[in-house]
Amino acid sequence: MTQYLISFNDGAMDHIPDEDWDDVGKAAHAVVQEAVNAGVWVFGAGLERQRASIVATDGMVTDGPYPETKEVIGGFTVVDVASREEALAWAAKTAVACRCAQEVRELMPDPETDAMLRQADRR
């Protein structure tokens, strides 16, 4: 199985009228429940609308995002699925529920981290 990040940009849902937010929330939670029931849900969240703090390699903290960053993530989901096509299908369900386009990116596997997690689970 491969993990995929499904995300949308901050502001992508700004077009939704206030009176529709309950319906959007119910639709989004229904997709989450479906993903949980299917065993593909890993994690997801909306991000608070705020500027990110950038921590440099020397420990210096500044407000971000970097000037060249045009868009920031507004929310995301991580699914663990068998194929990119399956990830795209979950993104399509999320797009309908959230009423905004979704981006899909494959997460790079890290066998060393996976081994660490397996070891931690044995404790």
C-alpha cells in the first residue's frame, strides 16, 4: 500500500455561503467515515488560517510563509491505498464534499521509519 496526501489550498472554500457550512461538514465527515470503514484513512485535518512560523536550521524563527510561496495548505487527508487511481477516487469524493478541488501527491516511503514504528509497536 502507498500513502497519498490529498490537500486543498487555504481559501479554496471561501466561496461557500455561511448557511451551507453544516452541510459541507456533514458531507466531509461522511467521506472520512467511509475512508475509515474502508481501512484507508491515516489522518487528516483542516489548518487554522494563520501564517506559518518558519524555523531555520540555526533555530531562528520568523513568520512565514516564504515570500515566494503563493499558496498555503488549508486542509489535508492522508490515505493508504493500493494505487494512485484509488487515491484520485478518494480525492474526487473529498472534492465533492468540500466543494473545492483537491491536490494528490504520493508520499515517499521510508523503510527505516517504518522499521522504527514496527519496533515501537512491539514494546
